[in-house]
Amino acid sequence: MTLNTLLETQGIIHSDPEIMSGVPVFVGIRVPLQTLFDYLESEGGLAEFINDFPSLETQTMKVLELIKKMYLN
């Protein structure tokens, strides 16, 4: 199972051709999942992402937990 499929199954992200041309976004807000990964690669990292998108703190933690489970199992 891919990360995107797992995140969609968990209700964390959604992909719809009518919303941002089908780019996977966090449910309830049009912030692409890729934005999280871009922040994680930048100097500000996770703290800056949470600061800029405080409403996504819970979803972000779920994404990171699922990534951890996928790669450590």
C-alpha cells in the first residue's frame, strides 16, 4: 500500500480532480501534502510548518506516525 493510499484511507488527505487539479491535500484545508514534505526538507522544518498551519498539527503527527510504521515494520 502506498503512503497516499494509506493516508486517504485514514481520512488525512484527499485527492479530487476538482480540488487543486487532483493534488493530494489535507482534508478540510487546501494545503498539499507535498507542502509538509517541502517544509521538512527546509531549515524551518516541522516547527515552521506547524507554526504556519497550526490547524494541521494533529494530521501532521498522524502522517509522521504512519510513515514511521511503514518504514519500521
